[in-house]
Amino acid sequence: MLRSFSLADVITLMNGFLGMGAVLATMRFLVDKDERALQLAFALLPLALMADFADGRIARWRHKASLMGQELDSLADVVSFGVAPAAVAFGCGMQGGWDALVLVFFVGCGISRLARYNVTAASLADDSGKVKYFEGTPIPTSLTMVLGLAIMFHFDRIGAALPLGVYRIGPWQLHPLVFVYFVSGSLMISRLRIPKP
């Protein structure tokens, strides 16, 4: 199978590898509190975004776009822009039970958003085969939240110092900041139409 991959497919896989690297780096931070591990997680995700931008351009340039490439792209995006941002949020202190539910909801929205795009792309495309708009916000927009967390990390506002504090509601804790992830996930599965560049 690997021999059949095009250069664009390899770049797409790199996107997924970088996203998984960010997840593992966040886990390393949780285990030994080495801040360099969390810094690495923050650094890997913009590189994943660069790979995500590059793979499509390379596929078009080399005329090697394929259904396999489209599926690889979605799966890599789930890791890098769904699972990894949720893991980073957890690593930065959103670890209450209600937080976890919101983060799971966010990842589920990302998966749903990508699945909807894959099954509707053909019907949304114009005569040239180009899709004119996104339905729901694209999943890479989740990196804006990661950027916010990186800024908070820089100013020592993670963990117990997360903005907006923490509340106990019933059996679990809730960090109100996690609602940024709820809003982001909700926008991904919305019917909002965003022109595609």
C-alpha cells in the first residue's frame, strides 16, 4: 500500500504524525511536568497545519489527487485538529468531568464535520470540480484555541491558574473556559457557509 502513496499522501501522513506527536508530547507533560514537552506540542500543531495546506497544493500541482488522498486528509485532520487540540486543553488543566464531556463533544463534531464534507463535496462542487464554500467552520480553525492556550502557558495561566476559574457542578468540576471548545465544535457542525479560498 505504501508504494502506491503519492508525494501529497506522504505530506498528509506527516500532518497526522505531527498531530499524534502533539498528543504524545502533551501526555509526557502530564506525566513529568516537563514544560518543554508542552512547548513541543504547541510547536508541532502549526507544522501540521502547514502540511495540511501543502498536501492539496502538491496533489493539484502533480495532478495526483485521489479518493485515497481525500480520506487520508480527513483522518489526519481528525488527529491534528480534533484530538490534539482536545488533548492540549486537557493537558493545560481542563481536566474536570464536565470538561472531558465538552472535549469529547468537540472531537465528535470535528469527525462529523469532516465526514459531512467528504460525502457532500461532490454535490457542492462547481463544473471545474472545485468546492466553492465550506459548510460549517473548517476543523483547522481549532488551532486558534491552541494559540490561546499557548499564550496562557507563556503567562503561567494554565492548570489551577486557568482564566475564569473552576466550579464544582454535581459530581464533577467544570472550567468555564472549556466552552470555547463547545462553541468551536458547534460551529463546525453548523450550516454556516464559509467561502473556500
